[in-house]
Amino acid sequence: MLSINVAFKKKTDNFVYPENAEQIFSQIDKDAVEVLREKGYGREEIESYLFRNNPLLSSMPESKCSEYLDEVIGSGFETSGENLPDINILDEIYEHSLSKSREQLEHLYEQTEMKNLMELHESGYEIGDIVKSFDKFSLFSKHFDGDSPAMQEYKDHIFSKLSREMIVSSLDEVDYARKILDSREEAIMKKYHNPDRASVTMSQSEESSIYCSTLIVDKISVDTLMKIWDETSQYAADDGYRKFFEEKLQRVKNLYQEIENAPVPTRKSGPQAVYRYIAKQYMLENKISLLCGRDDKAICKRLLDMKYPKTLLNEALMASPVAQEPSRKPEKYIDAIVESFRDLDEKVRLQPEEAQKGYDSLRLTIDESLKKKGITEGFENNEDYYDCIIAKLLLKQGHRRDIVENVLERKYGPEKKVRNQGVILSAVLSIKQEQAIMAFNIPEGLQTRAFMAKSFKELEEEGISIRDVYYTYIRERMQLNPSIGENLISESIDRDAAEFFLNAFDDLDKEALANSLAESSPRAFMAGMDKDYAKELVKEVAVRVQDYKARDKDFADLINEYNLQHGLAMEGLSFDNESMSEYQDGYIATKMLKRGYPFFDVRNALLSNIQNASIDKATEYVDKILDHSEEVLKREDKILEFTRQKDINSVLENAREADIKDFYKSYLGSMYLKKGFFQSSMDIRAAASCLAHGFNEDEIREQIKTFSPIAAEAGRDENYIDYCMSIGREKIRKEKEKLKNLCLVPHQKEERDIEEEYTFLHQEVEKAIDLPWNLTMDVIIATALLDQGYAEIDTENVIDKAKIKGFVKMDDYAKKVLEQAQQKIKKVVEFRDLTHGQIKQLERTIEFKNGNNKDKDKKKKGNNNQ
């Protein structure tokens, strides 16, 4: 086997510069040339200088090299000035230019550097030997000395990443991948509620999701994944789809690698290059390795905040790995993302103060109006009825029921809570009756006036009820006079309807008519109405609500918004089962409420988009969806309010002393403040963190059930909590396995203070392992410090000084860490001594054989001369 230096140098010498290298070195050379020209050097000296410092020039064809130098150096100064120092001693000029483009150089070399190191290690070279040779023979060493800060930082980054790669490569990849895929398949079945899910196989979109996750998060190769896919997928028999699926996986992997290696964009960079760099920064800030649709929207928002042209978003998103997932149609996905940023008059969620102002203003208006009509008591003449009118208006404007209830409580006091809830319930029931009228599909038997020639008994035999005729009558009135739809609690509507019934049907029972009106009339449900209202129909209308914009336009806007949110919910996905319809409708309702659409307008939009369902079943379904959406918004508000009232960073730092409720809400709140939205992965990470800090599993489940906005979404049930806990436990298991195999690479800087080195190694452990700090981590650091030659007493002191507050409860903690580290370092030294002895024996054997061969060659040469 070649020496490590020879093997390393061979790989470095075989490096071929990619296409983007010329752009990087061109900028570096131009910066250096500008300084050299100012100092008076001529073209010949500068060309020689660049050839000595730029490794790219030696590999260029002569014609290409000449063009490159013409562009970089320019013309007009062919000879140098007098008495100038030798240009070759001005290395600091080129080093300064290199430093300005250091980040681009790191990205240029990183992928090949990692590949070289892995191959060297797999060929049998020890990590320690590779580390020693790195300063002289790495690709980066072409530009920076081994002891320079730039080289050390690059080296730290590369070997930290290498350590993580070695953990994965040490496992049996096929078995490992199969377990991961099985676990994800089981989890995804629980993510969305479906009573019949046990008998349903995975759809293509679900299969795509778990394969992409395993490819990127767990770094399983495409070849390994396709071997498992061939054995397990129900779509494996389709050769065309197999080829498509494999190509898509490879495409997704390549796009994530391009994001990881993305350099800082320049003015000449295209939209895709800009997207890759912003996505890279976003993923680093949020510590994620896999993107989703909401992440892409967050990335696009960053671009727009930077004044990036909206017209270029479509082109930029072509670099998105999410758009290229096998189950997505890239164009539809990208259109859905971009459309969410369309220019429109954004609706803003109403604030509680506005509800209070609205109530006070409407109450005063109603009171003054009543007194002008001669009702001296004004509003107090029938407070229940007029409060119900105001509650309806506030609810239709978009205020939540709990906010309206708070307004009434401030007016009447907590002792009137039951009365206030009754008023609001009456308002809700009245609005639901209005929406039932608006959503009613007129039966075929009532679509022409021919039904008026029949007796009511004949209509009943056809399955037509009094309510059907009542709704039809009002809908026909609305066609002639649409404003009627804005005042369906008017007594005149019910009075005219009653007259219509009595004139048209002689055989209609009056008591049955009254009972039907009591169950169908929006006015009959109003608080403050006489219990015999439907029989009397005599009361005057006290107030009419303010005029609204034309119903048709508002409704059309609602439907457009519904269709937009439906497209965003789908994100270009196509589902071959109906298991997610409840979740999608819930997503749409929540998004529309967040955008400020009034609750009952959203309800109307959902009702109008439900097909093939009776009005009773449709309203029951929609009300269930909206109950979930309101609960989601309440929980989001509570978590955000918690982050404003509590020092969540302090709670997270002192997790072992924290209450589980505070810890869970602090964890969710901290992730929301980073990403700007809630998603299921946050519950998983919160559950994993709670488990890692020793909280009881039943208590963790209770927190998700009680406080999680995602758990409250429509389409979720207890299976969602099972899903979060199972993935959380698996995450903890993986992190513990990573900790078990963790190998720290020392900083390799001479005369480094032990506290500074401990801090560096502590940060490396935190970056590699997502677990609360524990004794094993300090043992790993102490072992690395002893291995570097730091004294035992200094190591024990730095551990004792830096021990984590709230974690260390045991006596003599630092002493116990040191004892375990001494045991580990003893085993390492014994292994090295053994290996060193074996290598020396092998060297002696090779030297002996080489000596014998030389003697034989000399003897043979002498015989030939004779």
C-alpha cells in the first residue's frame, strides 16, 4: 500500500476543475491584477505571476488560456516600471484576493474532498494519518498554508462532516434502509385519520414521500433504495414508471447537493442559483435537511423581501428539490407556490379591540334609532334580541365566538355568562339557517311554477316538505331582489311566505306551517323572540343590518379564494384515494380564516363546494371542519401569547427543572418564531426533546393532545399522537446510536488554550448530536483532550468549570468523567501500540525483500556483461 502522502497527493493531482471554476478564479485574478497594475508591473510579469498562483491555467488549452489572460489582465501596460521589487515576492496580494473568495473555493472543493477522504479511509488509511497529511495534500492546500486560519476552519468543517458520513457508511445499508422505510410506512398510515386505512395500500404520493425522506435525511443511495423498491412496491411491474421513479430520485438528490454546495450568487447569477443559495441559508438556520412546500413558500418570501422580481420566481423554483419529487407535477407545484404571492388586497385578521368598538358603535346606533321611532327604552326594550343582531354582525365580519362572548361579558359581567352564551348560540343558529337557505339546491319538482297547481298532499307524496317550499320561495324572492338575502331575519319575509303558503295550498295545516317556520326561519332562532313568534308573525322589525357589498361578487371572491387554497393544499400532488379530503378541507378553512375572511363566509364557501350531499349532511360536515379550524387558531394564539409572556429560552435551557407544559409550549414557540408556521415535524421534534429530557410519555401525549395546533386539525385523531411519539422515539434511538459512534476530530492548532479547545469540541458535539447534554458527551471530549496531550488535572478542571447548569446532580462529576476518559484513552493507546508494531514488522519485511531483489538484479547484470 502506498504511503498516505503519496496516495493523498495522487488523488489531489487527479482533480479536474468543474465549469464554474473559471468564473471564481477570474474574479480572484482580476482583484490581484488591479493591485499589481497600480504598482506599475507590466503584462509579462503579471502573466508569470498568475501562472505561478492560479492552478487552473496549467490545465487550459493554449488558445483558451490566451483569451482568459486578455480578459483578466487587459492591455495598455506591456512593460513594467523601473526599480520595482521582484513580483514573485508579492504573494500576500494573491492571498488577499483568495481570502475574498474563500467561501466559493470551499464549495468548489468540498464534494471532491469528502469523496477522496472516504476512499482513503476505506482503503485502510487511519483517520489520524489522513488528518496529518491534510494540510499539505488537500485541494484547499493549493491556496492556503496548513497553519493559516482559513485552512484550519476548512479542515474543521470537512472532518466534522466526515465523522457523520462514517457513521452511516459503517452500517449494512440495505437492511438499514429497509428498516427505515418500514418505519416510515407504518408512521404515514397513522398521520391522517382514515377508519379503513388498514386495508389501503400506499399511494404513489405517499411512497414518494418516504423514499425521498430516506434518500435525503438518512443518506441512503438511490441504488439501494431501488433494490428495495423492486422487491416491495406495488408499482414495480411498470418498467416505464420504474425508470421515471429512479430518475426522479436521482434528480432530487442532485438538487439537494447543489443547494448544499451553492456559492454566494453574483450579479450574473441566474434565478436558480439565487434560489439555491437562499435555500441553503434557510436550511442551515432552521437545522433541517429536507424541504417541503411551506419551506419553499418561506424561501420565496425571503426573495420577495429582498426585492427580488416576482416574475423570476417560477424560474427560481425549478431548482427546488420538492418540485421534482416523483409524485409531483413540477409546473403545477410551482404555479401553486407562486400564486400564493399574488397581488391582492390582503385581509387582516380582526383584533379583539375592533369587536369591542364595533359593539359599542352598533349598540349606540340601534338605541338612537329605536328612540327616534318612539321606543323610549331604546336598546333596553329587548336587549337579548338586539345583542343577538350585533353578535350576528360581528360573527359575519370574522370575529371568533369567544371574542364576541368576551365583549358581552365586559358589558354585562361574568354573572350573565349563561345568558351571553345563549345570545351567541342564537346568533350562530340564525346564521346557519340563513346559510342553509343560500346553499339550498331547489328540487326538480319546485323548479317551475307548475307545483302551485298541485295540492300540498301531492307534493308530500313526491318527498317535498314545507321547508323545501319555504326555502324555494325565499330563493325566488332573492332572484328578484338580492338584498333580501342580507336581511333574512325580517318579519316581512316570514309574513309574505306565510301568506304565500295559505293562498297556494288550501289543504295545508296551519299548525304544521307554524312548526316548520319555527324550525326553518332565521328570525325564529333570534334571542329575545317570543316563543310563539312563528304563530303570531306580528312583531315589527326593530333594526336592519347595514348594507353589504353585492353578494354575488363577495361570493365569487370566496370561491376564488377557496379554489386557490385548495390548490395550495394539494401542492401539485395527485391522490388516488379520498383519505385526505377532511384534512384538505380543514387546511383550506384554516388558511381562509387566517387571511381574515369572516367565519360564516368561509362556511358558505365550503358548503358551496360540497358535491352529492344532502344539506343536513353537508352542514354537519362543514361545522365539524370549522370547529377544528377555530381550535387550531386558538391554540396558535395561545402558544404565541405564551412566547410573549415567558422567557422561553430560559425554560429550554433549564429543561430538567421545567414543567412539561412550559417546556412543550416553549419548544413549539421557539420553532414557530424561526419558521413562521406550525407543522407536524415540530410536534415530532418536541416529543423527541421531551423524551430525551426524561418526561413521562403519557404526559407528553397529553401535551400534544391539549396544546398542539396540528393535532387539532381536521382529519387528525389519536393516531397522529402515536405517529409523533413513534417517530420521536426513533429519533432518540438514532441520536444515541450516533453518540455511541461519535469520533471527535481535534482542532490541531498549536498552543491552544484548553478552555478554548473544550469550547470548540463542545460545539462539535452539539452540532453532531441532538440530545440533552449528558456525561457520555463530556467523556468523549475529555478523551479527545487527553489524546491531544492536555494534562489530566487541567482536563478535570475544565470539565468541572463548564458542567451544564441543571444537569449535573452527582458529586465529583468531573472526577468520574476523567476516570472514564482515562479508561478509554488507555484502550486507544494499547490499540495504537499494537498497530504501530504490526506496521514496523511489515516495513522490515518489505525492506528485506527489496534488498534481496536488488542483489539478484546486480548478479544478473554482471553475468550479462561477461
